[in-house]
Amino acid sequence: MKPVYINSVGSVSAQKTFENNEFLNEITDYNDTVIHVIDPNYKEYIPPAAARRMARGIKMSTVSSKNALTEAGIENVDAIIVGTGLGCIGDSERFVSDIIKNDEQFLTPTRFIQSSHNTVAGQIALGLGCKGHNFTFVHSAVSFESSLIDAKIMLENNEVNTVLVGGVDELVEHHVTTHRLIGHIKKKPIALKELLQSKTEGMVMGEGSHFFVLSTEKSPSTYSELVAVKTFNTLSKERVEGKIVAFLERQHLSINDIDLVILGNNGDVNYDGYYEQLSTTLFNDTPQAYYKHLSGEFDTATGFAFWLANKILKTQNIPDVVKLNAIEPSNLKTVLIYNQYRGENHSLTLIRKC
Amino acid sequence: MGKGVAITGMGAISAIGDNVQENYDALVSGKVGISRISKIDTVHKDDIMVGEIEMTNDQLKQKLGIPKEDAVSRTALLAMLAADEAISQAGVTDINDCETGLISGTTVGGMDQSEKYYFEYLESDEHWGHINGLHAGDSTQKLADHLGLTESFASTISTACSSAANAIMLGARMIQSGQLDRVIVGGTDSLCKFTINGFKTLMILSDTHNTPFDDERKGLNLGEAAAYLVLESDEIVKRDNKKVLGYVTGYGNANDAYHQTASSENGDGAVLAMEKAFKVAGLDPSDIDYVNAHGTATPNNDLSEGRALLRTFGGNVPEFSSTKAFTGHTLAVAGGIEAVYSVLALQNNIIYPNLNFTTPMKEFTLLPQTTVKQKELRHVLSNSFGFGGNCSTLIFSKEA
């Protein structure tokens, strides 16, 4: 089996991450219950006429995918795989709302077309003229990991040499309103630097788009090697530790080999216990980081974590703002990402400096 | 590549039957499932015909033993019924007895409920249980819970009308690469105002019975369905002495990269998908005994697919037919229900009729098979194409 390398990154998030030569140089602090991306100058990437009707998820992804391709120094790829919890949900919502308000009349197709969950993957393919494998995964918090798994299998099996893999979700009003109703989003604004001390229910919802070029060939721009990815639809608190140990063992690794663990704490008092128990037991002596105070929580927030892990390995620097404990790694080689959302859809992603 | 992946169970529910046997009986007896819509109060009800499943949500819940008041979308209910049948045929008694996965395709997810309560959510908490159902993955998660699948790989693919085909493809890959021992693959979609109106704005809905590959075709009939296959590794087949129904031997996905909703004039993506599938299967076009076409009966699809078939098979296009005149276009499930039909075709050495065909298309001389035909079948090819230029081909075979 061929090794799989992460050769480039591209990010549009609630922090200024769209410049690949920077790494969280300036931090935007929020005090809110929802946070939007910092928009790059879309005009540099998209003709204004096209941009007007374009869903935000497509716009963000045009930038992050282009940045990933540019950094990898390639113009096309063999496959495009995208994870998205909700696709271009803004257009879906507008279409439903128009159906109801206009009693199913005077509708136009654009909203419906962009509602198709695979719009982003399709649009990127169209833009690149990429006729290869084109998949879209829509499974809540493991949408991005499902894409990584699909890409990894195809690369290892020699079916393709380069894959553009991404995760994208956009924040829209009705979705926020309804998810606030059911307590998934915090009721009151919170200063995000105090996210983990909130002791309240729900998360701060964010959005973002993250793309990466994965390849079987190492290049001068290579960030890391993708060692393993695994997801679990259910997992009880009592069983997480055992699953992590078994996951590492399969790679002939132990906890001591992990130089940094990136945890998905989102400040929800009902579910952060999954991470807290690991912080004080299994990972007690491991350097720990977190990120959802920077990115917000969304279905493909782990795209931000994957971006963060890769930037850390490349720069050999853990920004202070993401540190969850004071332990300094003696070596920065192997990074583990663990995530779950509301106790479901757990994922483990392991990357290694190469 | 090499060996195919064993199929050990199948389940299906569509407008022509609540289980696999009923679907097969309808296909060979010419019983169509296309009618006026009865369960959704849409202003378009007199302009469209659909492939609607007879059972109401309450009846589905009763059959599944789910309390009436539980917030479960029709999409998820249909999935449970079909997957239960597949699991039962595969003789799976403990779903967690090996590394089992679930990959489901859907386009609408819980939209059938979301569109009902969209504004009502803001007024009353009565239907808040459906809020999270808007996530397409929620239907898969509920299906996993229903099947008792725990600590496992469960995911959802949404690539429009090729979703279930792609779920089957990924499942086969994950078995071949040793990541899973068993995987339940397929898809589910229910009718809703969202898709009815969406396709209406695209002006590709027929006001009468759809007529695949006919020169006078007017568009598609939407349908609803769920269909799942159980794929198992050779080790599990051997361990449990399983009866194998057929094999997934070839698969290919390619992108047309031509237009967000329309297929290219010459079917570039379709040709590439079929070529990839042949390569994976180690087969030549001449090995294919029957093509279960996508054949939605839209002017664009049937022209593009027809040309792709001619380019791929040259002058020797095998018997082909679209079963959409029976079921309607079941969107995400098309590749799943037609996978079930393809395996049934292999098992029974039967080619299904392409109904409602009278006038050959003027662009070429392709003639679909219009009557039930007995023929020794070894390899069946099934196409599914979707928005976003998504083109998928699966090949099913009697032998690995």
C-alpha cells in the first residue's frame, strides 16, 4: 500500500486563515452564539457576475480549493471528494420557504439546483474540468472524515494519484433559529476565549471551508502523512479510551508516541465530558490543543482541526491560543485528532510529519 | 483489480412492491406503479404522475414497531423496512459480530417533514423532534440505530441520483481493502414538495407515464423507494456458509464536468464511468449481457446515455431497458433499486421490458428491449447519473 501525503491546505474560516503564508498571526475574538467566516476578497477568485447567485458554501470553497491547488502546484486532480453536513443549506431553506410562501408557484431553479448536496464538488469539477471520481459525504460530524477515508482507500489502491478533499458548511438563519430552539446552540452570547468555562448547554455555531490536496507522491509542499482515519457512529464515554488505544495499536503506536492531541471541545456542558475525561486520564501527559473557540462548531469543523494539525507540523509551532494544557512536546511528529458531536459520530484522525 | 464482492442479502420497497419478491413479480408481469399523487397535497397534483408507495407513514411505523408519535421521516422509515429485509435474507442475526458498516445514499433526507413544519417550528414545539432530521445523515443514523449497529462506520453519500450507486461502490471498495467485513449499502428517498417543485422548475416532469428512450418522451415521473444490499467478505461468506446471490464485480464513477444539471451531449462522463467499471471488473463490453439503463425519460438524459452506450459498445449494444416506467425516478435510490433488479435479472435470467416505448429516437437507431425476455445472463451493467455531472456504473455478475 502506498503512503498518502497531505501536500497542501486551503482554509476559509472564522479566523483569517485564507493566507497560507500566515498561521493564526492575528486572532479574531468573538462574543456571540454564532460566528461567520472572515471573507477573503472573493473578487480575486470569482467573476462578480457569477458570484452574485453563488451560494456562500460554493464561494468559500472556490477560494479554499484554489488555494490548496495553488500551494500543491497543480492545476487539476484525479478525484474530488467533499464532506458537508448540510450542503448549500441557505439555498435549500430559501427554496422551501418560497414553496410555502408562494404556494408552490413562481419558483426558479437556481435555488433548487444549489440545494443538491453535491453542488460544491460538482462546481469544483466543472471549474477544473475534472472528469474523475466525484463524491460527496453528508453525515453530520463525520462528513469530512468519510471523505478522507474514501480518498485514502483510492490512493492506497493506486486508483488515483491526487485527490482534492474538503469539508464545507455554511451558516444560515433558519437553521440557527431552529437549532437554538432545541438547545443545540447556546442561548446567550459568550466570549469565545472563555468557551470551555461557559458551563452552559449547546455550542457556538460556526462555518468554514477547508480543502487539501492528498497524493501518493511527496512534494516540496508536503505537510504530513495521513496515517489512519476511523469513525464510530456510537461510542459511550466508558468505551472511548479503549477505542483510541486500539486505534493506535493498529498503527503500532502507544499514547507516548502522540506528540499532540487535538480535541473537539465546544463548550457544551452536556458533551464536553467526553474530552475532559481523556484530558485528565489517557492524555494526562500528552500536549493537548483545542480549536472550536476559533472556528465555532459545525459539521465539518474537523476540517479546521485537520488544517491546524498540518500547519502545526509544518511550522513546528503550536500557537499559544490553541493550547489546552501547559505540556510542551519534546518532538512534534505525530498528531491525533479526536472529535464527536453530541455523543455521536466520533472520529480519530492520525497524521505524522514526514 | 480482481475478485468481486459477494451480495448476500437484498431488500427493496418501491411503488411496485413492499419487498423484493413483489418488485420482481411486478417487473415481469408489467404492473406499473405510476399514478396520480395521493399523499402530498401539492398544487401540481393534476400536472404530474408519480411512483408513490402505498403505505402511509403510520402504517410503516406500525409495521416497524415504531410508536406513532416518534419523529421519524418517511425517508428513514422506508430505509428501515428495506434494510430489515436485506439483513434478514443475509441471515445476519448479530449485526456487530464482525466489522460491519452502513453506507446510505439520500438526496432529501428528512425534507418530507422539514417542509411541513418549516414555519410551524417557530410557533409551537410540537414537531421539534423533526428539526434535526433535516441533516441528510440523520436518516442513516436512525437506520443504524434501528439495525442495532454500534461503534461502526456509518456514513451517507449524497451525489444526487447516483447516491445509492456510489454507496454500493464505496461499500465494495471497503470490503476489498479489508476495512470492513460486511456492509449494508443502498439508499432511500421519499417524495416531497421540495423535489416535486424543484424538478418542476427544471421543466423535466412528465404529465403522463414516462417513456424512456422514446422520441416523444416528455420527462420523468418522480418516485420514492428504499433499497439495500448486504455485501460480505469472502471470509464471512465462508464462516457462515452464506448463499451468495451475485457479486459486485465492477464499479466506476466519473464526472461529466459539463453542466450542473444537464448531461453532456455525447455522454462523456457516462462513457468514462462504464470504462472504469470494465477495468475494475476485468471485463470487456462484449461480456455484458444486459444493461439496466438510467433512462429517466428526460430528453437530455436518454439522448446523452444512448450516445454513451453507442460509444461504449459500438455496434453491439446488448439488450437494454430502463425500469423507470415501473417505479418512476427514485432519485438517490435509483442505483440501489436497480442494483436489486440487476441481481434478480441474473438470478432469473430475465431481461425486464422498457415500457411505453413506441417511436425510436431520431438521433440514432437504438431500440430498447420492450418485452420480458429470457436470456442466460452472466454480467449485468447498471448506470446511474445525477446532478453535478455525477456518473456511476456498477457491474453485477453471477460469478466472482
